[in-house]
Amino acid sequence: MSRRVRLLLLACAGPGFLAVLVIGLRGLPDFGDFHGAYGLLVDRIEPSLRHATDLVTALNFDLRAFDTLGEEFILFASVAGVALLLRHLRDVDEELDRRRTREDHSFAGASDSLRVMSLILIPLLVSLGVYLVLHGALTPGGGFQAGVVCAAGPLSVLLAGRYLALKRAAPEWALEAVDSLGAAAYALIGLGGLIFAGIYLKNFLPYGSSGHLLSAGMMPLNSIAVGIEVTGAFLLTWTEFLDQDLLAQRGRL
Amino acid sequence: MAFAPYAAAAWLFVIGLYGVVCSQNLLRTVLSLTVVQSATYLVLLGVGYRHGGKAPIVADISTHSKLVDPVTQVLVLTDIVIEATVTALLLALVVQAHKRFGSVDPARLRTLRH
């Protein structure tokens, strides 16, 4: 569609759209004056009945656990889509991988200090990510956020201009396995609820004492499963895009 | 200025939509879409805010303190995760379009033949 057609369509649909937007915005509660009952219920239920102190994670992995299952599979499906769309030149690429010289292994411009820094960053980021995963039910964190932090660790290898070293350490099949393992683990934890508590995704573990690492029932487990999946998913997505970049650099795109 | 967050959200939505309509580069279309989506974050966080409310994490505050609404915050989290992955998927489609048509100008995309 040309730009003029699109602008014409916007001119037709725009006023109606704007009217709906204004009506919708007028129906919102005043800023700072929200009286939603669900939030207040969560504030009461989760700390006392579930012994979780991060209410956002508690909602995500307890009250909305089934939604999170769907969200997880959206993530999984999108990443599978990215891999499917970008992959069909990869076989040629792998052939080249085997006979690549050392210069090929580095993107231009990485200084020695940047390399050292990126090496230091890897353990820092990964341990921060693991901390966030494990303390998901206690302090700000949880699987989704922590997975991105975990994935950022290995990716700092890229700063060092050593992308192909990353590819050797974490080949696509391993990332795919990690991604699927996380998704499967979440679904299987839910199955545990079905077997031990009679309802899918219902908690079947003791709640422990509030504020301790092993508390809040199966929330830490769910958090770990999601964290693993998100780590794999983000690393896989970035790997696929960086492969495209490599292909483009060699003028084969 | 109680309506400022909503006004900002409406602005982001409209400007993002305009970007989607007018862009002559598919990459920019995708980025405009993320601008549209960031309007939803602002709306959700704005809706769930309570004056003087604290973050909904009761690790070191009393469970009876006034908290901002956790439900909308969870929705924002979901929103961000989905946005990140769907953006990746759209960008992959852009790469494919570039491979197939040699251009990322939406006006120059021809119909798919196979």
C-alpha cells in the first residue's frame, strides 16, 4: 500500500478512532485514586495465605498461574517463529564456521579493556539473574525479568567481539533445548498440582515461613522454570539475528 | 495535573499510530508499533496508582500499608514480555521481506508469488 492510500485510510478512520480514545480515557479512574477490589484482595490474600512478599510475582505464579502458562507459550511460539523465519541459510553458515580464521571470530573495534570488562560482566550478570530468579517471590524479580538478565550475561561476550566463541559455547540446539525445557517444566509443575492437589497448577508444596528462600509454595519453582525458558528464548532470538548480521557482513544476504 | 499520565499515553498512542501509517521503512513501522504499545504501559500503571501508595512488595513494610495496585503491574509485565517477543518476530519478518524483495519500503512490497 502506498503512503497516500494509508494516509487516506487514516483520515477516514482517524476521527472515529480519536472519539473512541477520548471516550475510553474519560472512563478511566482519576490518577492516584484507584479502588479496584482485586488488587486489595491480593494485598490481603497473598502475604497471609501464600507467604509471598512480592505481590507481583505472587499474582503471576499463583493467582494468574494459568495466564502465565499461556504467556509462556506465546513467548515460546514467537521465538520458534523467529527461528523458523531466519534459519534457512544456516546450513551454509555452519559449513563456513568450520574453516573460519581467527580474524573472522571478532567483530571490529573491541579493545582489550572492553574484552576484560565483558569477561567480568558475565559472572556478575548471571549471578544477579540467578539471585532474581530465586528471590522472585520475596523481592522484586521473578522468572521473566531475571531470564533477561541471565541472557544478558553470555551476550556480553558480544561486546568482546567474540560472538563465534559464544556460538561454540552455546550452540542453537542447546539454546532450543533450554527454551523448551523451561516451557515444559512450567507445564509439568502444573501437572504436579493436578496429581497432588487435584487441580492443574494448584499449589502442592508447603508454604514455608514468610521471607525465607524456600517459601511461597511452588512459586520459586515456577519462577525458575520461567527464568530458564526466558534465558533460552532471548539467547536464541539474539543468536538468530546475529547470524543474519554475520551473513550480511559476508555479503550473502 | 491528575490527567497528565493519560494525556502522555494518548499522545504516545497517536504519535505511534501516525508513525505506523506514514513510515516508509518496515523497521520504523515495527518501532512505531512499540511506541503505540508503550502507551498501554502508561495507562495501566497510571490506572493502578494510588496516592502515597508503596510498591506492592511487602518484604520490609507492613502488609497493612497502602500499596499501589499489583494487578495492573502484572498486566504491564505480561505486556512487556509479549511485546519483546512479538517485536522480535516482526523484525524477523522484516529480515525476510528484505531478503525476498530487496527493500524494506512497504510501498515496494509486491504480492507473494509462492
